[in-house]
Amino acid sequence: MAGWITKGGNGAQTSIVDGKQHILLMPAWFVIGILLVIPVLVMLIYSFLTQDFRGGVIWEFTLEAYDQFFIDRGLFGDEPARIEWTYLGIFWRSFLQALFAMVFCFLIGFPTAYFIATRAPKSRSFWLFLITIPYWVNLLIRTVSMKFLIRDTGPLNNWLMSWGVIDDPISMINTNFAIQLGLFYSYLPFMVLPIYASIERYNFALSEAAADLYSNRWTTLFKVVIPAVKPGIIAGCILVFIPSLGAFLAPDLLGGAKNFMIGSLVEEQFKGQSGDWPFGAAVSMILLTIIMIILLFYARAQSRDNNGGH
Amino acid sequence: MTDTHAIDIVSVTKVYPHRTDPVVALDNISFSIGDNEFFTLLGPSGCGKTTLLRMIGGFEDITKGQILLFGDDISRLQSNQRPVNTVFQQYALFPHLTVYENVAFGLKRLGRDTDFIKTQTHAMLELIRMAEFAERKPSQLSGGQQQRVALARALAPQPKVLLLDEPLSALDLKLRQAMREELKEIQKHTGITFIFVTHDQEEALTMSDRIAVMSNGQVQQIGSPKEIYDNPTNIFVANFIGEANILKAKVTGPEKSPAKASKAKASKAQAAAKDQVKLCVDLECGIKGLNIFSQSQFQKGKQINVMIRPERIQIKPLSRGRGKVNTVGGTVKSISYLGTDTQVQLLLDDGESLLARLQNTIDATSSFGVGNKVEITIPEIAIRALSE
Ligand SMILES: Nc1ncnc2c1ncn2[C@@H]1O[C@H](COP(=O)(O)OP(=O)(O)O)[C@@H](O)[C@H]1O
Ligand SMILES: [Mg+2]
């Protein structure tokens, strides 16, 4: 039943758009064209240009930047070509960090979203408000405050010591844990909000039907609730994973130099006189390509899901 | 008690708590439902039908009282521990599962072995004639098909009692009528006790073995469709089931000897209305000395309400003949043609209005028109005294 209602809605939309399609779509084309496609094209072109040593580029086409990323020719470029592991390593570490951030955000975000969505309608907006309050403050300031909070002489260590949980401060700054904490804190609402939206639309009669058909709480959760709100979960995961992958504030400020991530690597290339613009652009393009491939696989899986099960 | 009941509702009260005005949804109700019965809870919206059904299913806790299932108190069990299944009003099919997986869901949770799950699920799909749709998702089915899947899903685990909350209300008329037959068939075939909730009196009358008429959190009357239609106990039931004319009357004493009514007719009516007494009453509209059925005894001189169904009233053009038994004069106010019958709105000479329904038989000719004076016969055998 819900099926054909949605179809009807789509039909109506199409007929509205049909006539004045071009005019109505102008703002969208403007945003996508000017603000998205052109910058990406600029990046793509820059990644094939030659580095100018005072920052900027020289207009000579070369594959130098990609070569630098993938291939190791020794310090002076005269050794036989080998695979360059440095940058692939950074990518790999970044992926793991983003994956962990996504999982942690889900583990905390899902129960949070479920809790909010099951409050009385009037109090839901209050809880959402609470979730979003910290995000009124600039990300940089939040990340710096986090650094103060968890440093060796910071409040967190002081409390733990004064309660006698630990004897010596745990050094958390410049660890993967700190990066995780930073990413988690930065992107949690991106997980909570889409899941909340899904659960709010979830038909709780389905949970009753599951209980009626002999499911306990856990089977109801895993067999019915989670599959039914899957689109929200996937949206949340994408919204946390992708910015985490390219994040540079948390890794920079909380992770220190040795826990370099993709975001910092790119940032480095465009900063000051020592940067290498084509290389930064190439790293961005490689990251973009990987993300596109992931999303493409996801979209393929999604459409297979919708076209009549198995 | 020789056989145990499928369900016993024992002094059950339900109060929905609220800071300022708690709602008493069910007010100390008690009744029993027999095994294999098609039992219907009938009443207007808000009378507490869903609440009662949800309490039997275990989705709502009981404020006071007990619910027994084949003699065992199930009041404290979680819904997943009750051998009772529900067909939900909006079906509540699992959207991410296929028809087959939906139907097999309960059996899987019960941990039945795979062969049994397979055969039972297929048997259920055959029963609802949906075998060829096994691999579809619920969103690819019509409303009627979803309805049948919901039914199969609830029947598959072979519950002791099946609960159905207005399962047909979302279907269009044709489909609804077809599904009535089908539900009734399935109930007979499976032998499972059905507790069926509806606000549609026609649905209740055509499907049920017994009906409980509810209003305001109370049970007004329980009985077979015929009992409830023919012998409603009070004004609410009389008005809610079918159409009813309610007239004022005065009790003049116990039954007088039935001089005019034929013996055979009287004894047949007597058999239909067991547990009933007969009263002699005068109708306020002028007909006197009627012997009518009543479920309770009234004192002489008491003002009571009596009921007569519109289709039991006879109308004739005014004539001068003799032998006008149980007849009053009146005027035709309006006539509406309803296909199978014609509805006539009458104004009695004393100012009361009355509704009559005449069947449109093959040789029916309208022998009167709007504004005509007519004589109206109210057969005493069709009149029922109502309690408060
Ligand atoms: N969850 C609830 N909270 C408060 N009041 C409720 C709730 N559910 C039902 N009610 C009230 O209880 C009464 C009976 O409702 P319900 O059982 O749904 O009636 P029905 O199914 O006969 O239409 C109604 O007055 C309704 O407003
Ligand atoms: Mg209801």
C-alpha cells in the first residue's frame, strides 16, 4: 500500500517539474556547477601540473605528482622503481581511523537516536537541541578544548587521579585514541541525526509484531528494527566515514606528527612556501576516486536490494 | 464447567494513567470465550476494543483483573511468551522480508526444525492462495494480498487464539465482503479460536458465532448475532445493531392471554426468545394491551422503552375495514428508494416519528405517496422491551 502512495507522489512531482524543469533546476545546477564541479576540475588539472617551489604551479603537464605517490625511486630518483609505501600507509591508517570512528559513532549514536525517537514528540526537539549545542562552537575551538581536557595535566587525568582510579596520568595526547576521541566528538551528530530520522518514521507496530511472533528484545532489534532503519544507518555511516577520512584538525591537534592522516597530508601541501600543490591535488584526487568507488558499490547494492529481493 | 474456555476475562479494568485525566478504557469487565469460537468485539470507536485485544496479546498491561488462556493465568506473561498471535490493523508486515520470510518468522523464532518450517509455511501460503507470491516483498502486494499474508503469518505458529484488530477496515467493499467469507472458512478449517474486533455491525453479524457489544469500556450484551439483533437488551445495543424505532410504553401488568395472535406463531417466537418474560404494555402512541417479550420483569405502571425493527412494520393505505389489530394512524413524511427495499419515514398521529422499511418484492407497488394518510401496523410479536 505504502508502495503506490510513494509512486503517486513521485508522479506528481515529475509533472510539476516537466514544464519548467530548466528554470526550477537552475539554483541546483548553479551550486553543483560553480561550487562543486569547477573546483574539482581545477584540482584535477593541478594534479597534472608541475610544482613551483615557492608554492603554486608551473603550467607544464606531467605525471610527477602521481609518480611521487605510488612509486619510490630512492632519495635522488635514480634507484629502480619500487612501490612507495609511505603514502599508501597513510591512506591505510586513515581508513582504519575512519572505520573505527564510524563504528564508535554507530555504537553510541544508534542507542542515542533510538532513545530520542522514542521520547514523547514534544520532548524530542529538546533532546536534539542538546545533541547539537556543542556544534554551535567552531570545530577548531572544540578540538583545542578537547586537547586541554585530555592532556596529562588536564581535568580528565586530574579527576581520574583524585578519585584514585589511576596513580599516574595517562598520556592520551598524540595517540590514536585521542584521534578517535576527536573524530567521534566531531562527527557524532552526523550519525545520530539520520538514524533518528529513520527511527522516527519507523512503524513501532513492527516491533510489536515481532514480539507477537515470539522474538525477544534482541532478536527484535537485529531482525526487525535495524533492517527497517538501515537506510538511516547507512547514511549516518557515510556521513561519518567520509569526513573522518579527510579530517585534519583532530589528527593534527590531537594525534601529533606521527599519527599523520590523509587530511593532514593534503593540508601540508597547500600550506606556506614548502607546499607541493600538484602533489596535494593528486592525493585529493586519489582519495576522491576511492570514495566514489565505495559509493558506487553501495549504490549498486542498494538498487539490487530494491529490485525484488532474491 | 465441563470444558475449559479458550479465554476468560476476569474482572478486567484498564486505566491509562495521566497526570490530569486518566482514561478508564475498560471498566471491570468479565466474560468467557469458548474454544473454536468466532468471537467478535463490536462497538463504536473508542469503546475499548483494541485495548482489550492488546491486553490479551500482551501489549498492554492489566490495571486490575486477570486473563486466563485455557485456564492458565497469562496476565503476567510477555507477548512473546503467549501462544496467541495477532493480525494487526495496518498488517505490520516486515518490509525487508519476503512473503515467505514473513510467514516463516514466528516458526523460526520458536526454533522449529527447518523441514517443519518449510512445510508449514508452504501450507499457509497455499491456504491463503499466495504460493506464487512467496518471493515478493510486502510493498509489491495489493492491500488485500498484504492482509492475507498478515493472516498467514499469524496462523503459521498455530496459536491457540488468533486476535484480529479490524483486519478488513482498510480494504474496499468488494474485497472486504470476499475476505469475510474467506476468514470464516479459515476459522472453520483451522479450528482456532478467533477474537475479531470491528466497529462494523454488518461484519459482526455475518461472521460471528457470538458477539460482545461494547460501549464506554463496558460490555453491553453478549450473544449470537440473532439474539443480539432480535433481542437487544438496551437502547444502545438496539440502535448500534441495525436500525431501531424506540417507542415509549407503560407496563400494565404480566402477560394477558394471547387471544388474537395465533398459537403457532406465539410458540415459535417463544422458542426463539428463551430466558424471556412477557409483559403487557400500552404504547404511548395509542396501541393498547400488547403482549411483548422482555428480558427483565418490570413493575406495573412503569414507563419503559420498547423497540421495533423498521422491517417489521407494515403500512397500508387508510381503509374502513374491521379487525385493525395493533394499528395506528399516521402520515407519510418521506419515501427513499434503497434498491432492495424502500425506507419510509412516518409521522404518527400523536407526533412520534417512526421508520419503516418495505422490501421491494417483484409485485410491490407503492400504494401510497408522501403526505398520504396511512394505517401502520406494529406486530406485537416483533416488539421488545428494553432495559435502562
Ligand atoms: N495509549 C493510550 N493512552 C491513553 N489513552 C488511550 C490509549 N490508548 C487508548 N486510549 C483511550 O482508551 C479508550 C479506548 O481506546 P481503544 O481501545 O483504542 O478503543 P477502540 O479500539 O474501541 O476504538 C479511548 O478513549 C482512547 O482514547
Ligand atoms: Mg481500535
